[in-house]
Amino acid sequence: MNILAIGDIVGLNGCDFLREKLPGLKRVKGIDVVIANGENSANGNGITPSGAEHIFTSGVDVITTGNHAFRRKEMYDYYDENEFIIRPANFPDSTTPGRGMTVIDLGRTRVAVINIMGVSYMEPLECPFKTADRLIKKAQQEYADIIVVDFHAEATGEKKAMGYYLDGRVSCIFGTHTHVQTADEQILPSGTGYITDVGMTGTYNSVLGVKPEIIIAKLKDKLPQRFDWADGESKLDCVIFTVDEKTKKTTAVERIELR
């Protein structure tokens, strides 16, 4: 089974480039499941229901999110209505809409996708390691054969630690949030596919998708700036995890940047 993980989709450019490139990539690589982080897909930050529909109709099966999951209030009902868009599971269920896990039934196998957020340099949510334990148990109770985790986190050390913590317990784990693709794709000792960060889908000549002059002004002048997404040539960062359906272990990891 080939599972495609796509890095944070940024703005209209990222959405349009995803729609242009994803169908061909799925066909050429024989992709079975597509997971994409969409929390920055709306111009001006966050994600909207129409943006989520655009991502789904472009060929994505599950949309994960992160710290900008609740930036747009119009998304609150949508999270509850559509089980295939998820938010970090360590947000409190009692006060936040949506869910932190979904299960795709492919007939021959069931794939659970779990979304967790890190806490280093992020919001003080429930411990991500304890959250992972809880959601893995839930996935097993729902008869998931393969478990995939999007760990939306800032600190590379926290991501790497989570990878080893889940090694052998999930089929693959990929990091999102930093918008910079890391060159450390690997299969961990007990068979879990791993990469610290998948990267970004959006404008290539940008600072994490934002116009460079805006970020430079913020860092140089120390004054607030309104972030605008950059225009121009785009890229799509992604990773393909090949998982053995019998052993549930990853047998290959392929890192890709499409331009």
C-alpha cells in the first residue's frame, strides 16, 4: 500500500498547484491513500469549508490541521459534519469541535489517520505522547489495520522523540508545521516510516509561503505585520510511505518535491 503525505498547503497558490499535480502523481505512483495538511490553505490563514472541499475534490482523502485549525469560525460545524477533516487530538473534546482521528475503510484494510500537536514552543495542550497512546488504543478498538500519524509540531527533537516512541506501534509518522522539508526520511528500527517534516505546498520564492518583504520587515523593525501569501512559481512537498499490508510495517519511504 502506498500512502501519500502532503506538506502544509499554503493559500490559493498551494490549492491550485495541488489540483494541478495530485492526479498525475497518484496515477504514476499508484497511491492508495492521500493525507494533506490544510490548516493554512485559506488566504489570510486557517482553512474554510470551501477550501476544504477544493482539497477533497483535488484527490485528498483526509485533511489534517494544526495550531490554525480554529482560526475560521465558519469551520466549526464543518469539523463536526465531515469525519475526514480532523484537528489535533490533544485539543479538549469538551470545548472544541471535530475529532482527532478518522478511519478510512478501503475494503481490504482499514487505515486510521491520527492528528496530534506538539507542545514545545506551541500551545499547552494535553501531553502529545499520552494523546498518542489514547488514540492508538481507540484506532485498535475500531479495527484499524494501519495507523498513520501527522505530528504537527515546531521542535525537531520533539518530533524525533515521538517517532521513536511510536516505532513499531504505528505504520508511519510524518511531521508538519515548519513548512520546510527535512532530508531525514527513514524506516525506524521496528518498522515505522518517519520524516521530521514533509514540507510545504505553495509558492517557492517565499518565507514559509509569505511574501519575503513582510517577514523581513517584521524581524527587522519589530512591528506587527499583516501576512500576505506570496505569488509565483509553486512547489508540492510530499512523502510516499510504502506499507506492507500483512506486517503493517513501512518497507520504503520516498521524499518528493514537485515543481
